[in-house]
Amino acid sequence: MANTAQAKKRARQAEAHRQHNASMKSMLRTYIKRVIKAIQSGDKAKAEAEYQIAVPIVDRMARKKLIHINKAARHKSRLTHHIRNMPA
């Protein structure tokens, strides 16, 4: 348990940051799932639109180091691959 005022404040800040980061990761997963759902529905136009919304969010999370840049690239690459292979 924190004994000093500084340690208590750091504990409060760490908890606030943890909750914020968890919220941002949840948002990231939600946008990725929206693209996947559009792909599974077979609507290529909707999938591309959802993808265009999701990409900046994925990049932002990588820039803020909530996810690794390679993980962001992997998500974008796989989603792009699935969208491109959809029938027109």
C-alpha cells in the first residue's frame, strides 16, 4: 500500500490511466468487429466504409502505444485482404 502522498497520487493516476487504456482498447476492438461484421454480411461497400472509419482508430492506438505498430499493421492487412477478396 502507498505510504507517501506521492505514491498515493501515482496509484490514483495509474488506475485512471488503466481504465482509460481499457476503454480505448475496447473501442478499437469494437471498430474492428464492425468491419468483420460488414465483411461477413457480404456488403462490400459497407465493409469498405467501415474499414475507412476503423483505420485511423487503429493507427491512433498504435501511435499512443496501446497496441504494437506491427499488430496495427496486421489488423489492417488482414481486413484489407478479406475486403479485396469479397465478390463485387
